[in-house]
Amino acid sequence: MDAGPLPPPLIALHGVSRVYGRGEAEVVALARVDLEIRQGEFVAIMGPSGSGKSTAMNILGCLDTPTGGDYLFDGVSAGDLDRDGRTLLRRSFIGFVFQGFNLLPRTTALENVELPLVYRGMPADRRAVLAADALARVGLSGREDHTPSELSGGQQQRVAIARAIVTDPLLLLADEPTGNLDTRTSEEIMHLLTALNRERGITVVMVTHEPDIAAHARRVIRFKDGRIEDDRLQAAALPC
């Protein structure tokens, strides 16, 4: 039975370039990159320093704009949006997880998770309910009133993930999410990201330089010199 055409990609880069500087100082970070990622994929992006992977991640997150080409997010051209439009797209549909956690140090776990909802102007009582639910989803029920200094590194990253998913984003961008964690805690965080991808259908795009971390993804894209050098599905991602 014909299942019909595939839905359009959630992410599409069409001939995207990013150039910094001019003349002798010009640096080509991305060179006419074509890329499509569909809803529900778990993609790892790899490559050496200066390969373009971080620039690609910044463009996907609407933190940077292409010099040439077009970036479509769920069919909408991000390049046609002004700064406010890109900010709205980012806040509404994209969650971010960083290597350094980026938590406010004097703020409780619950208040850290509430931040994206504060930016949306959501009432305090509703924010608290959604933030507590997000913390429960990452296994941190009972830790709502703890500040980052009262949490382990792995728990801090769980708070950061809860903050990233509290808005139910279509896309979760994770930049070296296990870079500051030990091996055991790294595996716990990867199992959590894998579960969010499989059980909730959140599209995950993760930058990593570690093959054992990339092994959790279903698809691995390797950048080199601003271009995609390799793009392949893995035979089987590591189990949850």
C-alpha cells in the first residue's frame, strides 16, 4: 500500500553559506551546504575544530544568519524573518542544551526551568506547573528548590534539558551536552535525550566530538572545511 509522499523536512538548508570577514581576513565557515532533517530524527553532527559544525548549529538555532542560500524551518524561510521574527521562532519551537549548562546560579531549579515561559509572558502559577512537570520528565522531582550549587553536574544538565523541553519544542539543539560530564553521567544524559526523542518525538540535533556519544544517534553527519563530508544512517543506535 502506498503510504504517500513524505512530509516536508523540519529543517532544510539550501546552498547555505556563511562567510566572516572580508578580503584577506575572509573565512568561509560554511560553503553551499545542502541538508534536510525530518521531524523525529536524532542526528549527531561531528567534525574537527573549524569544520563548520558550530556555525551550522547556530544557523539552525536562528542565532546566526546565512550569507547565502536559504534556511527553511518547518517550511518557513528564516531568512525572510526580521530579528524579532527569528527570536519568536527560536522561543516558540527550539530548545537549547549547552555544554556549560548555562543555569542562573542563585536561582532554583524550578525558576531556571520557568525562564522560557517567563519570556512568553505566561502567568506564574501556570509556569510553576509546567516547570515541575518538565523536571519530573527528566527525573528531578523533589529537586525543584535546589540551586545549581546544590546539584551534581549531571543533575544540572537535567535541569538544562528540562528548561529546553518545557515549551514542548519541535527541535532540540544540543551542543556538546556531555562535554563537562564523566562517562557514567554522560551515558545517563544520552539515555534521557534518546528517550525524549523516541517517546515524545522531539527532533534532536547534537554536536559532539565523541564517537561513543554520537553512537546514540540514528544519523551522523560529518563536516570538514565548511562542507558535509559524510552523511549516513547508523546500523543501530545504542539502546536506551
